[in-house]
Amino acid sequence: MTLAFRQRARRAIADPQLQRLLDQNADARQRARMEALQELPEAGDLRQRARSIRQQVVFGLEAYLELFGSRLADNGVQLRRAADAAEANRLILEIVRSHKANLVAKSKSMLTEELGVNAALEAAGVRAIETDLGEYIVQLRGEKPAHIMTPALHLSTEQVAETFRSQLGAVLSDDAEQINAEVRSRLREVFLTTPVGITGVNFGVAETGTLCLVTNEGNGRMVATLPPVHIAVMGIERLVPTLDDLAVMLQLLPRFATGQSISSYVSLIHGPRRPGDPEGPAERYLVLVDNGRSRVAETAAAEALLCIRCGSCLNACPIFREAGGHAYDSVYSGPIGSVLSPALFGLQKYGHLAQASTLCGACMEACPVGIDIPGLLLDVRARSELKPLERGIRLFSWVAKSPTRFRWAQRAAALGGRLLARRAGWITQLPGPFAEWTRFRDFPQFSTRPLRSRLRKVRRPAADRRPELEPRVETPAAPVETLTPGQRTDQFEARLKDLGGEVIRCAELEAADRIVGQLYVLGASRLLSWGPVEPILFTVLQRLEQEGFPVVLPEVPDGPQRTQSLRDFGEVQVGLTGAVAAFADTGTVVLSGSSRRSLLPSLLPETHLAVVRSKDVYPDLAGWLTAGGSGYVAGTSNLVLISGPSRTADIEMTLTVGVHGPRQLVVFLIE
Amino acid sequence: MRIQLFATCLVDSLFPEVGEAVVEVLTRAGVETWFPPGQTCCGQPALNAGSRAEARRLALHTLEALAAEDVVVVPSGSCSQMIRHHYPELLADQPEELERARRLADRTFEFSEFLVDQLLVADLEASLPLVIGYHPSCHLLRGLGVDRQPLRLLEGIDGASIERLSPECCGFGGLFSVEMPEISREMLERTLERIRNSGVELVAGCDVSCLMQIEGGLRRTGSPVRCSHLAQLLAGREAGLK
């Protein structure tokens, strides 16, 4: 079995383009992670907290699942529990069939890859379309994802463009922007027409029954907001106890995954469309999947269940960097995959992956929750029947258990070495199983006078008092600064600009003028907008009415007109919304969908204008939750944190904006 | 102060020169050093190969060999880590042995860590007018968190200019080096390339296993750059492990 990995790794090493892409991934992602962590002085403390949050859940799983289940029911989410992949697929298919759907749109979910949901749907005549750019590319090519965060990691821009030309007859050149535009228009049609959307879940919150979805492109929002039916699929271990705990995890996940301080979109979902909501699926389901997890929770590999699937260990691993994701032949590759695959899918089939490591520990260092991956790999090796050089190890151990035998072995090795040495002190060719060593490096000659003979006379001197030891040094945590309100708005502006957003500061009285002016600057002919729920929006809408400027207040009808009205809303180029809150540390705007506060203006148009009042700018998510946000969040059906325009870097790490959601985000910051 | 030297099997058998340098440096620092004759190998190869029973036997053997109460100094981050972290874990279900393993773990120090953190030594009056690249070995850096200690000692060498090389694995990994030779080779080549690009004239480190992989590669590619264990440089030896 080792041979299979080695064979595939060998092919990967012989492919210079793949090597270039893997190097690019490792270098760019690691640099981004380190830079992101430098900006977070309390990272060490956060990682400790994140670890204990995850431990709390994994080691008390049943109780949290029960709480989560009852909160989901309160929220109106229909819960289905699946023991294994077959049951999960059957349940998903049942839901899809009950809505007479023959098409589903999916956002990226490694769990559905694990379960083989697409194949199960296709076998039942249901078409499943992946809408994450990387997944879409991989699906078009009939391949498996090469990385849990970056599925098309193994493909060059040219290959991706060629795939679009040959598979879809698209007319485009080898350019990420053009590919993006193509995908936007093709998948937009899917989002608007699909009767069912399937997403994964990044975190579930037990205490509030929250489903948290983290995406950059906006496809996750589309799939969870536009279709009449939303099916979320989640592993039972992906829970955190409270919203405050979620805030901790959200500080780490994007930083470790892509080096972003936050992803473009974080959705917090609490149920289906409620009376008065302008949009949202009438039915939301959660399929909660075990598929081996509760069994693993009882074993030494339980620690692997702390994983939050950020992919950071893959980016840090020197073996992954050479072999690439496909060499692991599992949905979960890289260091954590070498632990998860044997734990979930069988030691027999995947135990050999644990050999693919030098135990260098780069994975553990890169892990946001400090999973002892080297220790877990050692454990897999110990339990695996595959024991490389087992006889050699047994012989060596037998020799080493006796200093006399050890000395004789040293003599024999030194003698043998002298027969082989071509250069003084170093051997260029070794025999037998050691020949692999000297294929590309020299080996040192065994010494004819090992240290033990040189120091034979250095014996323990007369009794002495036991020495006192210095304590081992620990580094104290850095203090966290608090910002004044002025600094907060400055930081908000700076962070949002870093993300490619625009900030226009204005006074209350001139705000309406500035917003209307902006519409003309943008050349807009219509506006998709919130209703007059607050004074500035009221004034803007009044002014536009006086000027005869057409304004659409979206309200998605149920039934056959649904698609037509969505399509109509989708043609409006500019959206206008207010905001519930904003966060300085990440340049985030918070919106929640409710009566006259549609989420569509922040999702469908090319440009999203948002009105934020400076008094609503909080230092961060945790600060807002403490200041009353928690109660607010739990009462919403669909709340989203928006940080900059929709973006992707799925094609060769080239950052492009506006893949599915808005290309442009303009915030009017009212002083 | 008096310490017992746990030389490691590689230093004992392949690089006794490193062991002698360790003794010389410690002596100069005012420490009495002795060599417990029962010592052989810490058992890490067996642990890494998944043979926990063999690893446990060698752990017990080493516990016995190092039974004296003296502090143990190990010229290897990897073997120190084995004793400090893996012995207590291997012997977790044998309460008496576990207690002995914990006591051993508490008084075991890697060479540079012992000099800097325990003896509070920084300058050993060595001199070497070379550009020296420091290779942070994985288990030393990530297993023990030892990094500033060797750097401080290197910076104390008169005339030397020190550059910390990137802390990426050299591709040795024990059995990995012969079991996955293609990947090991790529990782080694990457390490050699970093060394070439950095323009260092000598590579220093605290683990002869990694240095053996690196110098083996440097020699094979005809590079004039050699590797030295930190102790060899502090003792004023010429460049090269042997």
C-alpha cells in the first residue's frame, strides 16, 4: 500500500507544472497565514481557547447534539440524522424527491464529497451542479478536489480555460477574469432556477441552533437564500457550544485557511423564511451525519475530530508540497487526511498514509486548534499492520538492548564501512536496503573508534549534591488594546479598503445627496433597495421617487413566478441596504434579512451600497455579541457578515472579485 | 556541576567527534561530564516505525542506563524530545516506570538549551570568521521550542556572521529517508537550494541526523559547504561533521 502513495507521489514529482502549482500554494498560503497572525497579537490565547472549545464539544458530543437538535426544532429547521453515508444519501434524495426536483445547486462541502452525494443524486437522475468555482472546474473535468480549500489547486489557468472551451464551448482566453465572468453568468442562471440548494456547514452553534456558513464567492449565500428548499449537510462533530465560541473560531478559520482576517461572507442561519421575510427558502433541512465520527470519538484519534477543515496543515506540509492532494487518494489529504482517512474509512485501506511524514511537526504548528498530528500519525503507525522494515527494527532493538551487542554491531558496521568507503569518511554506495540512501547523498562512515571507546575512562565521579534546575522559560501573552470610537471607525475604514471595499464618510444631512449622487455616478437605471426603515433610506427613497428613478423593493413570491421575479431583481445593477452593525477589526458590515430588509440587494447586483452609522461600529464580532448582539442574532432567520466584495482565488491564487456576489461594495459611513 | 552525557547512537557510532566536542565545551563551561556505559539508542526509530513494544523496551533500557540522578545532556533535539515527551507517553500505563520517566524528562536537556537556559552561558570564546547558516531542526524547534539558545551561542562566536535558515524539514525523517526516497530527495534538494541561495559557508545545527542528510547531499552535489554540530564550532573544530 505504501507503494501506491509512493507511485503517485513519484508521478507528481515528475510533473513540473504540478510542482510549480504546489510550490505556489505552499508559499502564498503560508506567507498569508503568517502575515494574518502577525496582526493578531492574541492569536496564541485564541488558539488555546479554540482548542478547549472544540474539546468540550468532541468529548461531550451527545449532550451538545441533543441541545442543538432541540434548538433547530425551535428554529423550524427540519433535522435528519444519518448514521452513515448510505443513510445520508438516502435522506438527501428523499428530500429532493419530495420536492420533485431534478436539479440541485451545491456550494462547496467536503462532507458531501466524503459521502458521495453527487454520485448518489446522479444515479437517481438528479443533476447536481457544484457552484464553488474550484469545485465547478473539478466537476467539469470529472476529477476529485486536490485540496480541501482549493479544489482546483492542481490546475493552471490555461488548463482551466481549456476546460471551459472544450467542455462548455465557451469563448475565452487564458485569463482568470474572463473565466470568472463566464462562471458568473452560467451559474447565475442555476442559482435563479434551482429548486434545491445543498450546502455544507462550517460550524453549528448548539445553544442557538445556528448554522454558520463561511464563503468568499457568495455561492454559499445564493444556494442558501434563493431556492425554495435548502439542505445543509453537517458532520456531527462540527459544533461549538455558544455564539461567543463561534466568534473565537471565526477569528481563526479564515486566517489559517487563506490568510484573510475574515471571509467575504459569513452567514448565520436560524431557520426557514418567516412570515414577513422578503426571501428565503420555505423549508430548511439539516442532515447531521455521523459516518464513523462517534466511533472515532471513542479512540485515540478523537483529537482529529477537533479539525475545522481549514487546510492549513496541507499548506504547511512538505510532503503535500511534493506529492499533491491526489496522491493520498482520499477526500481528506495532507497531514490531517493521513489521520482522518484511516480513522474514518479504515486502517486497512488508508493506514499507509501515516508513513508519508517525516514527523516534522509543521502541521501541528500550522493547526489553529493545535491538533497533535505527529502524535496521531505515530498512533496510526502503531496500529497499522504495515510495519516497514519491521525485521530490521526488531533486530536493531535487540542489538540496542545490550551495550555489548551494540558495541559488536558498531565494530561490524565499521568494518563493513571500510570496505565500501571511496571517499575519506563518507560512503558513496551502500548495499541492500540502504542503497536508497546513497542514490543521491553520501553516507558517513561508521567510526572505528566510537564515542563509547573514546570515553571509556570517563566514569561517574564521586557523589555530589543534586543540582538545582532553572525553570523552563515561558512567554507571557501580549495585552490587548482597546480602541476609542474614533479609532474604531478609522480602523473599519482602513480594513474595508484593504479588502477592496470603498468607504464614503458623510454627515447625516448630506447622506441622501451622496447616495443619490452615487447612483448617477454608477450609471444606474434602477435600484434594488431596502424599504424606508430608517431616516436616511427614507429620504433617499423619497428623493428617487420625486425624480422618477425606478426603485425595486424585492419580495420573492412563492410558486411559479418565483424564478421570473428573481431574474428581474437580478438585472438591477445597484443594491442599497442599511446595516445592523459593523466591525472595526475586519471591516465587516452586518445585515439581517427581515421585513423590508431584503438580503437580495447585497447579493444579486454588481454593486452593493450600504449605509452604516458610526455609532454601530463595534470593535469586533465578540464585542457586538456581548453588547446585545447575541440575543439579536438568535432571533434572525438569516444574518450575514459582509466583508468586502465577493472574491475567489481558486485559479492559481489569482485574486478576482465579483465571482457570484457583488463586484463592488461601497459603505456610506454616517458620522 | 556534574552531568551525564546521553550521546545518542548516531553520535556514538558515526560522529564520535561531535561527542568529544560536547565534552570539551561542557568542561570549559565548568561542568563535569561522564558517559554512562549502558546507553545505546533512545528507541525513536522503533517508535517511528510503529513498533511501540520495541520502543518501550528501549525506553526502559535507557531509563536504567541513565538511572543516576545527574542531569542528562543530549546533543540532539530529536532524541531529547523522545525522552522528554514520548517516554512518559510510552510508559503511561506502568505507574512506577512512568514516575521514573517523568523524573528523567525533567532533568534531560538538549545541549544548547542546557548551556543557555541552565548554565546561563552565552559566550564560549570560540572564533570562526565564516558566514554560518543555522538549520533549525524540526524536533528541536517544534518539539522542544528551542531556537534562540543555539542562535545565541552561534552569535557568541567571534568573527562569525549568522543566518537562520528557513525552518523547513530537510527530508530526513528517519526511516522515511529510505522508505520514501523520492520525496526525501526533493525535500533535501530544496534545503540544498536554500543553502546555495543564502551564500552561507557552513551549516550549523543541533541534530546530526539532519546534518548527516544535508552534508550527505552537499558532498554528493560537489558543494564545498560542510555541516557542523554546534558543539564542534564552539570547541573550535574545523568545518565538517567528521
